[in-house]
Amino acid sequence: MVSPYWHAPAVYQGRIQPQHATPDHGDYAFCLGYDDLDPLPTFMLNIGETIEVQQDADLSGMEIVTFMWKMRTPDNMPQFRTILSAGHCVFKTGNLYETGDGLNGVQLDTALFLVSDGDQQLVFSGSGAPANNGTFRCASISSDRKKAHIENGSIVDTDEAAITVKINGARWVARAYIDTNLRAELIEPAGHEVQRHFTLNVSQTGGAGIIRFVLALEEVTA
């Protein structure tokens, strides 16, 4: 019906009779977003944000609860990788007089950056200048893929021999809960469109409970 990348407040969230999807059971489904056809509106979600639905339920006499969803994970979902491992790296402050090229960022010996690394989070470690270590947004990559403009206002000019540069990734994780108890979890890789489902055995639960389904956009750091 919709992808977890789109969400909208108020009337577009909740249990509805969908017009553009067929529920697996009965006439109703929970809509996380717009019950409409493409093109869908686009929203930028930050790492750590979640999309979820929940419902109070009487589980007495119930044997199973099924969660079903369809999601599209783009090919360009950031993937964790090590760009440079204990290698040579020059940090530059952007001072034209000092460095000559106005670069506020880093320069490597070889073309290890990708054009797609622009706008991603880069993690630097191993510098003798503490201000050069940390996680910073990469604003852009040079055409030769050796230089990266880094949003670090405290950068220090240094020529380093053992710098490690990593890029953080992102992934979608689906989780199903009964009350506060995690009952199922699925990590979704990038690059495909799938329909998934969880089937949970609740025959031993009984009584009132809260059924909750969560999609979380998580950072991958290793």
C-alpha cells in the first residue's frame, strides 16, 4: 500500500478501509502514510526515527497475530564501509594562504572517495589533533575523488600517517511487540521491494495487551 519512507500526520495514519490495496484479512488495514497511488510525497527521515502503529487488544482465545507490510528499500541506502584504514591523510582548514586550495576537509593520496559519499556521515580517527577526530557531515567530493569537504569548523591543519576514515550506513529494522516484549525482528537489506510478514503465537498470552509494530531507521557503524 505504501512505503515506510513516507508518513503523514492525522487522518492519513490509522486503521482504514484502503482504496488502493487489498488487506490480507478482512476489510481494514493500518495505513502508515497516504492511501493513494504514486507519485507519493517525500519526507527526509533522520537516523533514529521510527514509524509505528499500535492497538489495544483482548488476546483471550487468540492463537496467532500476523503482521504484514510492503516496503521499498532504495539501492542508494548508505552502506557502512572503511574508506581508509590507518593511511596517509592531510587535514586542511580552508585557509587559501596556508593550504593553497581553500579546501576545508581532507585530502587522500588516491581516489578512495565515491561521489555518493557527499552528504553522508564520515567518521575520522587516529589524528594527533583531537578536533580532527569525530563524525562529520561530508558536504561534497572533488571530481578526482581524493578530496572531501568536511563540515568541521574546528579542523586543524595536519599531515597524518595513520588516519582511519569510515562511512556510517543505515538500515531499516522491523520489530513486533506484544506489550513491551519484543517478539520478532527483521533487518531489511537495501536494494529491493518486498512484502514481509511476522506470525506470532499468542496462545499463552491471554487477556488484554498492546500489539505494536515498529519500523526503525538505524545507523550502522560496523
